[in-house]
Amino acid sequence: MRYVLHAEWTKLRTAGGTGPLLLLAIALTVALGAGTSRAVICPDAGCGEDGVRIALTGVTLGQAVVAIAAVLVVSGEYGTGMIRTTLTAVPHRISVFAAKAAVLAAVVLAAGTVAVLGSLLAGRFILPGNGFTPAHGYPPLSLADGATLRAATGSVLYLALVALLAFGIATAVREAATAIGGVLGLLYLFPVVAHVVGDPEWQRRLAQIAPMTAGLAVQATTGLDRLAIGPWAGLGVLAAWSAAALLAGGLALRLRDA
């Protein structure tokens, strides 16, 4: 397995698009988080906003680039025919699949950590100038705070789970455009449908099963009683979606010809 992991790491590291895409994901995550932090003003009377969640807003954009990078990890090999060479060298297909998923998750965890820490650092400097001060009930953003640490850790795990979701779907369908469309539709269309539905109960149910809405509940540090689903439970919903996609992808790789 060590050989397979090393081979997959070498392929991922030398692939032309993966590194730049992850750097783009970091840049977009931090930029949108900083822009949102600068745009939201908290008046003297207080605003009831979640400062941590504001700073981490960029994750909603960065995840799209992460998903695209994860899809290209698979579709690139199928597009060039390299997958046949890989499976000839390592006939045990599930080992190849597991190694690809592990390496992908590791690099996204690293990139996600940089993106989340950068976003929180930007928020720590920007938000106080917009009224998010201790006098208004907003201490400086710090990982020493348990809720902030949970939001940060959960956001990094969220990005890794999105990558695994995209990886599983891409392995199952193989075609890049279809996989990217499916993943982004799954992430972004659920919230749109929830807003279109007029029934509050159905809105709540959709929020509880939507991979993005449920997963990003982990970022909340205030008003937890008003959430449709708890922070860790919501991340668990995304994990279930990712596990289902990985199962589908693994079965497709094992049962179909390369």
C-alpha cells in the first residue's frame, strides 16, 4: 500500500492543474471571507451576526474549486488513458481507489487549513473596525475559543469531505463535465430549492439533508438553537453523502472496464 500511496502522491504532485487549483481555492476562500468581513457592519446597538461564520464565508466559494480539482484527479487519468497503466501496475483496484482518496484528502486538508486560518486571521483584523468589538459582545477571533476552534476544524473537514464527494462521483461517471455539474448542482441547488419551497417544515427538512447547508452548520458559533441541524450532526450528513459517493465510485471502478 505504501508503494501505491507514493505513486498516487507523485501523480497528484506532478499533475499540472491540481496545485494551481488548490492555490486558487485558498485565495478565493480568504478573499471572499475578507471581503465579507469588510462589508458587514455591526452598529452600536449590536447586529446579532456570527463573526466567525462571516469570516469563513469564503468556504462556500472555495469548495467549488476544491470539487473541480478532485474531479480532475480522476477524469484526467481517464482522459489520457493513464488509468489503464495504473491498473496494470496495481491490479487491485480498490487499493488504487483508496490511495487516490487518501492522498486527495490529505492535500485538501492541508490547503483547507491554510485557507481557514487565513480567513480567520483576516476576520480578526477587519471585523473590529466594523463594530465587532468586545464592547458589542464580539471578542477577537481566536482558536482558543472552543466554538471558533470547532468552526475552523469543521470547515477544514468540510472541504475534505467535499473533495471526497466529488472524487466518488467522478469515479462513478468518469466524464469531467458531468461530474463537475453533478457535484456543484448537489451543493448549490439544494439551498435554492429550499428557498423556493414555501412550507417552513419542508424548508427545515431540506436544510437537514442538503450537503452544503447541513455541512456548513459546523461553522455556527451563535444561535445554535435556531439551526435546522446541529453543527457536528450537519457535518455528519455531508460525511454520509461523501461515503455514498465513494461507495458508488469504488463499485464502479471494480465492476467496470477501465
